[in-house]
Amino acid sequence: MATVSPDGIQSVLYHNEAEAYVEGLIPFQIRDIGTEKWEHQREHVEKLNIQAVVDATNNVEESIKELFLTHEKIPILINELVALDLWKRHVLPLVLKMEFSSQTSFPAYVTMFYESILVGLLEVLLFHGECHEAAGDALHDLLQYCQQKLIWLMGSGDGDQDNWYEIGRENPEINDSPAEEIIRRHKKISFDVAMKCIAIVRYIGEYSKDVSLGVTTRLLNTHDFPAIFATLMDNPPWRVPAKDPGMWYKYDGKSWAQVSNASVTEMNKMEGQVWLGLLTFLMSEHCQTSYQLNSSNQAAILKLRSHFNPTIINQLPVLVDLQRYLEELSIMSVPASRPPLILEQLPELYTCHEATCSGKWAAIAEAHFRSIFCMSSDRLRKQAEKFIATYDMDVMADLMAEPPRCENCGELAAKRCSSCATSWYCGRECQVKHWSKHKSACKTLSEALKQKSSS
């Protein structure tokens, strides 16, 4: 149930309720994922994320940020993110080799979607400089996480870089098995998460003077985010050609939109984040002092020169300074390779989680197969009820900054599924086409909705 503040802004949590949620956050191990205590905390974090987004969107006092600072809980969020990342890398592939029923795609999706919730909340919090200092050494782990996601995004893994738009769409002509559906949804979540990582890395760069030298070194030299950002700009995953000649699809951080050749060069939100990040990495005095240029990253960065045009210069005039710097860089002599690091702090959370689970991944996968993928009907119903309570669609519709999109085609939607009230469609035709994919989750959610209404 939403509350309304004196200035007319809706909230999903009372302040005392939010404080209890933040104060109660604890670090979990990978083996705990899917347990009732873990699920309970996941629900709390999801509600905190919704409230944080509402506060930020309405430019009101961000009480959620203050609560995380007061109770020193930002490292807990990063710990949960690292644990879930390792779970998806080591446990999920083993589970997907096992046989499970179609109804289990819902709890698997809820578990995977938690990664997007955590990254989204961290994106909101790390917009503020004081949150970087509060994150402490956990920033080492967060940077490693972001680096892995962006490397994956650039196509080093599975060759999907030319098909991000199609991966994000529902294709009614494809009849996925439960395992294939989970893999497809995993890729879509991973793409959305990687897009958020761009903003997180940019924020860490902006406040790098306020964190430890080790974090700055990891940001600029160990992971070389300036070169990663330059490579992303040279081969942007947020822009793909459409089937119609002269048309493109561009991703703005939330959804895909079709644009023409004439407007494709206009800077959208994702490109703005990358350009602002590059300005910080290459032009700020603090980063220039710390960044170690070599022939490899110099070559990657100099490719940016081909991406300047009058349109983006008009949108972001400060890019003129970066353009001038790149011309100077092109005639500079830099070392052939980076000097070796003598001492470097390791990402402690990744190291500890991997050490704890070493040799136990198969056993953890067996346990999670039973607890998450073979969930009892009673527990599945309870999870669906909690999901509906967290994402009350009537409340969420009022809080949405943008209109909903059709689950099938991605266009603007005006109608909701009358049974579960969670999926949106542009019309009857798309709803019918999407039914084969939606019916399993719809049955689970609609039964939970009926139970909620009767209680």
C-alpha cells in the first residue's frame, strides 16, 4: 500500500519501516540464496529500491540514501551482488543441465532479477559522493563486477553483440523450453545490468579523489575503464540496425526506440553516460595523474576522434576540450606496455566467496535445484503473493516515470492482462501471441492475486 506525503508524492514505505529494513540487512553466503531468510531480505531490498527511485525521480530528500549511510550497509549490497554473480556463473549452468518443470521459471526469474534490483539501488546511491567513502574496500569488488559485465557486453563471450534488441524482445515464434527461457531472460537481465554498470563506473570516476588510491588504480589501470569506455563508444551495444532501411534501434537505459538515420547521431542517455565518463577519466586532474597510458590503450582511446560531430558537440559543448586533448594525444609518445604493479589489493568479497565454495559448486547446485527450481506449490504461491504485494501494479502505475511497454513487441502499452495484472500489451493481437510464454507465470500470479483478494 502506498502512502502520500504532505507534498503529494507517493511512497511505498514509511520511514520507520524503511529504517528497519536497512538496519536488518545482513551478508549472506552463496549457499543461502533461495532460502526463506534470503528471500525475506530480497523483498526488503526490492521495496527499498522502489522507494529510492521514487525519491530520486521526484527530487525529494533521499531518505533511503541517508539510512544506508547511517547504518553502514552499502558494503552489504555489494556482497549480495557478488554472491549472486558467482551463483549465476557457477551454480546456474549446473542447474540448467537438470530437468525441471515449466512452472519453476518464475522463481528462477525472481532470483535472477534480484541482480538488476541490487545494481539499480547501487546506481541511485553512488550518485552521491559520500556513498563512495561509505562503500570502502567493497568498491574493489564492485569495479571487478562492472568490468566483467562490460567485457561480456562487448561480445567476448557469446557473440550476441549484434542482437541485443532481439534478445530483449519476446518472440512468439520461438517456443523455448524452461531452460532456454531462463537463459534468454538471463541475457536480457545481464544486458540491462551492464548498462547500469556504465553509470556506476562513471560515478566512481567522478569521486575517485575521495576514495583510496587502490580503488583509483583498479578503476584506471587494473581494469582500464577509459579503454573499455572508448571501445564501447566505437562499437555501441545500445545501437543496432533495424530491419527497415535507414532505421536504427537505440537503447536509452530503459527501453529501445526506433530512430532514423538523420537522428541516430543524436546523443541519448547511454552515450551521454559514456562521454561524461571519458571526460572524467581523461580530463580530470586526479585521473590524469593516475592513469598509465601505453600504446594499446592509446590506440583504443584515439578511435574516439571519429565519433565527434557537430550534433553531439552542440549537445555537450565540453567535448571540445576532449577533442583537443585527443589531438594532442595522437602526437604523444607513450610506453609500449604498462609497468607491472608491485602491490595490489584483491577484491576481498570475490576471494572469500570463491574460497568458501571451492569444490562445493555441484553440491550447492543440487541443493538449489531442490529449493528454487523444484519449489513446492505452496511455497510458489506464497512467493507469488509476496511478489504481487511488492509490485502492486496499481501503485506502480502511479509511480512509473514512463508509460509501460508491450511484453510482446515493445511498443507503448495501454492494456494489462486481466488475470494477473502484471503484464502490459498494446492490443489483443500481441497478448494472444505472447500467451504461450506468459500462461505459466500468469497462472501462478493470478492464483496469488485471488488469494490476496480473499484474505
